[in-house]
Amino acid sequence: MNTDEKTLYPVTNIQPWQEEEALRRYRLIAPLLAEDLDEAQKIQLRKKLAEGNDTTTRSIYRYEQMYREGQFKGLYPAMRKKNRVQGLPEGFDRILDEAVQLRREVPERSVSQIILILEMEGHVAPGVLKRSTLERHLYKAGYGREHMEMYRDARDSSSKRFCKPHRMMLVQGDIKYGPKLPIGKNGAKVQTYLSSAIDDHSRFVLHSRFYDNQEETIVEDTFHQVILKWGKFDSAYFDNGTQYIAKQLKVSLSRLGIRVSHAKPKSGQSKGKVEKFHQVVDDFVREARLKNIRTLENLNRYWDIFLEEYYHNKPHDGIREYYESLGVTLPEEGISPRTEFNRDSRPLAYIDVSVVAEAFLHHEERKVDKGACISFCGIRYETKPGLIGHRVQISYDPMAPETITVSYPGYEPFTARPVKIGEFCDKNPALPVEMQGQRPVTSRFLDALERRHEEDSGRKADAISFASYRKEGDSNV
């Protein structure tokens, strides 16, 4: 039996600090408990978790083993037998009050810094107060490091529970991992991602679809479809993921007069509706695995069926809770998201399809080469010969980049076509007049040289005549 086995005894009466520590350990290893992770993914995830939580991969692995052997109870830290009673410094209650005040002033202060300040201010003699002792008593007093983080998050976050009174006032968006499908090269499995937009008031899913990537374009497509199907909404609410802080999404929604706001970091309460919806997504994913779905089209087909026949028609506890908080009595069977959305008195505000399409177009610049072509996504497109050497603006839908529109001042916008290589070259391209070659009737260069030659010959003849005249005059003198 080693030293640790001698000094530890089984956990019986659970202390609050043990419960807190067990919960901290569980939150730390929760991502590693997913069944679909292989060992290589776990190793990489352990490193990431260790770096982000100021611990070691060895500790995380140990917590995993403790959980697998004893479930949540296995994460409780064991109590140590006190071989000796260590006396507290004289006037410890007063010292602890000062330590609490120092922690409250600057929550980020470490225990070592607090002890140093207490020593410098003369509250305790140097070396008397141990770090572990003060840390333990600060924790019991509710001013441990984790307590202060919770207080700080609660103070910094203004995102308490909320619910808009009408539909299409606020739409929440988020992305969630979906199942892997064998849609890659040679049947390789590819991760899918679900992009969703949910009406804040009714919890009705305005649009939701699985994609084979998590680029910002899938979010643009989601909200493009929302507006086409249900019209304009007042405001969009996102987290701070890279897809949601992208400039193009903000520009597209702003063009339609839709405000964009973001949840504050670490404010999970503000995204509660979406997180609750993601639990429903988990139910679907479990069922979808039993169907052995092999294509993205089939996955989205079953997802649409699941939403229409189950989620939208099932009474929602969040809707009941909202009305009960207002003192409104609801039918015993409750209200479903579809019913709540359809019975709302606020009318839907549809926008012209062309206006919506224009708002979600991407715009870039390209230079027209000497062949009157531009390059886009690795493909050459034909433009107009009159644009050779000019920089033109192209616009395109990111979900259909094969169709691009070219614009330039003085030209009507036109759709560029991919270059087709024909059997013969075009000997008569439709060049503008100013660029067309003309067959001259004479050589202006030789004509100019001829005129210069005649002028030079005339000057030489005059010079010779004048020279003869001078000689005759000299002989008479």
C-alpha cells in the first residue's frame, strides 16, 4: 500500500466543495465521452482541453478513468485524513475578512498575491499563512476561483431569459454537428453540419438544412431561404462564431434593413432556445443512424419529415412557460410551435424576390484579359471585347457560383458564359470600331519620309546656288 492509500479514505458525507470539484471535472471531460470519437481524436481533444483549462493531459485522462469506473460519483475528490491539526494564525477571522475584501476588489488576484499583500500591510507575519490554508477557507466562504468566475460571468452578461412577444421580431441562428456520411472521395465519410434559423417567439424552425461544410456561405443560404419563405424579420441574433461575424452576412441583412446582434461571450443563457432545439436534433441524429443514410439529400429529406411531422406539431414547454409567466392560462394539451406561429396577429412582410437575390449576391472585381475573358473559381468566362484591359465587377450567388453577372459603366449588366473551345479559331471577333484593324490606302510613314526628303533636297539646292554667287563677286573685287 502506498502513501496515498494510507492517507485516503472512501467518500461518505459529500461536502459542497467536493460536489463542485466533481462537477468541474465532469464539465472538463464531457466532450471526451462521445461514443463516436476514435482514440486519435481523443488524444488531440485532450491536448486542446488541457491547454484551454490550465491543466495536463494526464489529469484529464485520470478523470476519464475515474468517471468510467464510478460514473459521476467517481469524480468526487477523496477526503484526506488529518494526521495532525495545524493551528490557524492568531486573529484568522480578521485575516480572512481582509483576504475576502482583496479578492472582491480584484477577482483575478491569486491567493499568493493576496497573502503577499496581507504580509506587506502587516495583517500577518511573513511565512505564517499558507497558500493551501487560505485557498480552502476562501472557497468555503464562497470566494474561490471558480466562484469568482461565475460571479464575473453573471455580472458581465446581461443576457437573462427573454422571449419576443410576436413572430419575426427576432430570429436566432446557429450551427450544429450532424452525422458523418460516406459522401467523400471513394466513399470516405464526411462530417455534416446543420444550419438552422428559429423564430424566437414561437420556436418555429424557419429553415434548417444539413450541409457538407461549415463555411459562412451555408449561413447566408439559410437566411436567404428564410426571407424568401417567410419575409423580412426585424433582427437576427447569433453567437460569435466565424460564420456569424462574417462581413458578407452583415452586409446582406443590412441591405434588407435587418439588424444583427451577437450574444456576449460565455453567455449560454441567451442561446437557451437554440440549445434546447439542438437536443431535439440529437434525437433525430440517433434515429437517422438506424436508417443507414448514405446521401445528403436523403438526410435532409428525413430531417424535413421529422420537423414537419414531429417537432412543429409537438406542444412546446417553453411556450407554456412564457404564457404562464404572463398569467395566461393555456389549454391542457399545450401549444405547438406551428400553432403559435400561425396564430400570431403580426402579419408577414414579404420582399420582392429580385431584391432579396440582389442583397445576397457576392461582389468581386476581375481584370479582363486580352482574350476578353475573366477567371473565376478556376474557370474562364467570356465577356465583351470592348472591356479588354478594364476591371469589371462580377456578382454571383455563392450557392450557384457557375452563373456570374458582369457590370461595367456604360454597359448593360450581362451574364458571362464559360469559354468553349471550338474546332476553329474566330477570325472575325466582334471588336468595337476603335479596336478593329483597317486596311490603309497608303503608308503614311513612307509618305512622311518622302516629304522630308524633298524638303532636304530643296535646301541643298539653294545652298549650292548661293555659294556660286559668292565666288563670282569675289573675282570682281
